[in-house]
Amino acid sequence: MDALYYKNLLDNLYDAIYCVDLNRKIIFWNKAAEAMTGYSEEEALGKVSTIQVRMHDNAEGGEGEGQCLSACLVEQTLVDGKPREFDCFITNRNGRRIPVAARVSPILGPESRVIGAVQIFRDNSARIATQQVIEKLKTLAMLDPLTGLANRRYIEKIIDAKTDELRRYGLRFGLLFIDIDHFKNINDRFGHDAGDKVLWSVSRNMSSIIRASDILGRWGGEEFIALILNVSQEKLAQVAEKMRQHVEDDIVTSSGDSLRVTISIGGVLAEPGDKPDVDRDSLMRRADELMYECKKGGRNRVAITRFGS
């Protein structure tokens, strides 16, 4: 079989293929490479890849430092004869940056000496788009759609992680169990749209109090959980009181009605050496008990304790 047969074979492959000699000059350029880059075979042959026909940017999407010049993986294969696989971007003739999955292998001559390299690359857009969709779905699966806060599933994972850090590293934290007072009455009297506005408003007011390192989530219905990290009992009580006051001071407007809302908060501080050992269920149970004590005491209250007390 002559060279034309192999050229025709390679030209009909879906994957883009090009070959370079030891000086990185392009000596073969198939039809798929033409289609992907916008450069014809005549334009590419004899050019130094990655300079006059710019091939790669880094996989993170930046340019300059990540471009394949002296550090090009193709060049490294020419030097050490090792095959490589990597993800990168190519910039086509029209300036469009295309994500590609690439594989480069050495071309061996007599005595297994490297005399060039062949690179195969394919459009990676579909896989990256799929990954982005998956990541977005993962994110959405951890968020409450109404408030935009962490949902119960995510909060459970964080509580477990923080109790593990407490056991391993002694990192204390506080858990606040928060319930909107008389929320059923709000829904019954003013409607579910008003109830949704109250949930959103309360979540925004509480979010404005906590630090970026703390976590606030919707546990379900009108219940919320806040995890306040690296905190003392006094500071935990201050955070909870600020939340309560901030919510009480706000007015929620819905269909011309002005609603004043209050919350009740039960909080527990978890510290190193707590007995019995702290876990998610015991923390939640203690905080829930304190929150209901606030309800029985007249609502719009805060009760904070140490887990071990």
C-alpha cells in the first residue's frame, strides 16, 4: 500500500491528526484538522506548530503562559519519546477557542530513535458541556430553590463534617435551630405567596448577620439551621440575638399587606471533650428542644446552651 492510501485513510477519520518533525514543523495535516482549525493543509504544512499555526492554550482557558511554546507537550515528547494525553484548547482561524482532548505519541525511526511526533485531538465541547450540566445539577441538588440557601441534604453533610472536625481537631462550632413564629397563620390568612415572601425575607435578614465562613440553610418548611464556626457561647448568643432582632425589625410587604415576623431560636455550642459524644442527631435534638422552650415562653426568643452542660 502506498502513502496515498494511508493519507486517504487518515483524511477520513473523525479525529484531527497532524505530524511534526524534530523541528516541530508540520509535515502532515488531515482533513479533520483543517475543519477544526480553519487552516488548510497548504497553510499548515511547513509551519512551526503552536507559533505560526497556533494550536494550544492551557486547559483552564487562559493564554500566554499556558501556550505551547518551549514547554509544549509535543516538544517534550520529541525530546523524551514518551506518549502523553492532556486536555487543552485550540484557537481556530476565526478566534474561537475549542476545548479538545489530545494525545501525542512519538514517531520512531531506525533504532527506535524519535524522528517526529503525531498528535491526535478531538473536540471536547460535548463532554465539557455535560460536565458543566452535571456540576450545575449537583449544585442545585444542594440548594433550596425558594431561598437560595443550603437545603436539608447539604446541611446534614456539613453538620456531619463539623462534628468530625470537632472530634479530630477540636474545632468547636455552634448550631442554631430557627423557626418562624406563627407561620401557618401567615399562610392561612395572607396566602402562600405571602408565606414565600416571608421565607425569602427571613433568609435574607439572617444571611446578613452571619460571616462568609458560616453556613445558613433551610431545614424544611419554616425551619432553618445555622452553623456558626469557631465561636464561644457568648458570641453564639449574640449572633442569634442579632438574627432575632433583625427579623423582628423588618416589615414584609405582600399584596398591600404589611407583615411583621418574628423567629424563635434554640442554639447549642459543641466543644472538645463534650460528653456524650456530639453527633448530628443529638445536636439537632438539643437545639430543637431549646427552640420549643422559646415557643412555650412566648416566642420571639433565643435560648443558647453548651452541649455538654
